[in-house]
Amino acid sequence: MTGLGIQASGFGLAGALVAGMLDAVPAASAEALLSGDARNAQKIYRLECAGCHGSGEPTPMGKSFGAPPLKDAALIAGRTDDQLIALFLKGTPKHPAPAGALTLLDAADMVAFLRGGLPSIADLFPEAAAYTAKSYPLAGPALVRAESLAGDELKPDERALTVFSVYAGEPPATGPRLVPQDPVQLDALPPKAKRGYVVFGSIPGGPVAMALLPDLSVLRLLSSNPAVAKAAPAVVGKGGREPGRRKPFVSKVSPDAARALTRLYARAAEAAALAAREEADRHLFDAPEKRNSP
Ligand code: HEC
């Protein structure tokens, strides 16, 4: 079970293309992972999950319970394999355990199935060894700046964004490790190993993943939406830590995608800046040698 993508049918970023990424193609990692049997998972999904989660959007019954869509890269990348397996085997107070009990192998297949076809952190940062996930609400001056760059008011569901902070190192064989929001484990992540941030968004025409460098400029985009690739030259390398360096992206060939990407970047830069501030606070009292060690 890794965070990398079996292209399970129905989870449709198959053929995803990477813009601004010269050295790696996400599909290249596919052979690393046939640890899960997607067909087995698909059968279980139809029997045990589709009644609520549907095939794409949750069903009306699922919605009435508050079931989220599962084709959501931020949701799935924000859970460890262990968390998902526990959910599938035992359920949680908020979640029914499947009626036809799953074996550990079934649960592992299901993890691979849910991750398949969704962009993962390793697709955006092949050197990633560990990452954190946290949702940041945008309020006050951060919200004002984001809305001014977006050129529009942000809708309530746009006023929070999950930021994945990515660290390099020796990648575990199973793919980069999601580090829980636990102070001791977070403290062990060396700031010098930080490679950047990932956010997932949805723009007209499909989902998009955006990677930022630590200086908050755009490193790369990942999407199956061809308009994103066309807009990429107007986006990759732009932006930065200084709000003055953040200008709306302008693309003659793909103006709508550029506008939608500006909106996502406006939120991403503010949310990532909050993540960066939190990290700096965590390491405020580190000894200098610890701060500088790789
Ligand atoms: C009776 C309706 C129902 C069924 C059946 C169901 N779910 Fe859910 N699912 C929910 C609801 C409601 C939530 C939101 C509450 C929560 O997060 O647990 C949810 C949330 C989830 C989450 C996100 C959990 C998180 O940590 O945020 C995952 C993953 C998931 N379901 C997978 C599955 C899988 C896989 C199956 C089949 C084995 C399944 N569900 C069957 C209702 C259902």
C-alpha cells in the first residue's frame, strides 16, 4: 500500500499530466504498487460503500448522513493507511463498519483503490519522505489579501484550505509518510528538509493539484484538465512570499483557467504562509545546530 496510483477505473485522473515538471511523470510509479487488488476493492465498494458514497458524488442517502465524496485528493492524502484500514475494519463512532466484514487484505485493497487515480504528494514532490496535513481557515488580513488577489469574495467553503507541508529525506519504501499533528513528531521534522507545500483544489474542468516552493512561488501543477496545461506557463514560477509579488495570472490562451488558478493560488499562498509561520514558531527555541542540521 503506497500513496501512489493504481489507475482504478471510476477515479478519473488517468492520463493526468504534469505541467512545469520536467523530471517525472506520475504514471511512472504505477508498477511500484500492485499491493492492492483494485478489482476486489471495486466489488467491495459497490456492495458496501456505494450506497452512501455513490460513484462520484454521494447518494442522497449518503448526503443525508453527511458522507463526503471520496474522489477528494485532500481528504485521502490527509489520512494514513492505518487510519483508513481501521475505519474499514472497525468503523468509527461516526462511521458504520461494513456489514460484510472486510479482511485486512480487503481493507488494504480498498486503501489502494481509494488512492488510485488521485494525485498524491509523491506525484508533486518525488523526493518527499514525510508530510503533514492541516486545514487553515482564512480570516482577517489573510482573507482580505486573498480576496483582493482573487478579485472576488471567497465563498464560505473557500475560506479554509488544507495545506500539505512536504519534507525531503530517505523516502520509506511505502511512499512518503503522513506525520500526524502531534507536537513531538512535528518537532522532529527538520525545517531544512522542507521542500514546499501542496494544495488540492477544484476548478471548472476538473481537480487540480498545486505545489509551492518554500518561498511560496508556484513549482508545478498537476491536472487532467488540458486548460491547466495551457495556462501553466503563466503560473509556474510566479507568486512569492511578499504579497506584492502575487499578481493575477494572465494567459491569453487559457484565460478562464488562469483566473481559476489565481483564485486557488490566492488561498494557497495565504494558507501556506500560516503553515510556515506555525513551523517557524515550533522551532523558535531550537539550538542553532539543530536548525542548521540537514
Ligand atoms: C451508511 C452510509 C455509509 C456507508 C455505507 C459508508 N460510508 Fe463512508 N462515510 C459516511 C459518512 C456519514 C462519513 C462522514 C463521517 C466520517 O468522517 O466518518 C463517511 C466518511 C468516509 C471517509 C472519510 C473518513 C475521514 O477520515 O474523514 C472514508 C474514507 C469513507 N467514508 C470510506 C468508506 C468506504 C470505503 C466504505 C465502504 C467500505 C464506506 N465509507 C461506507 C457514510 C457511509
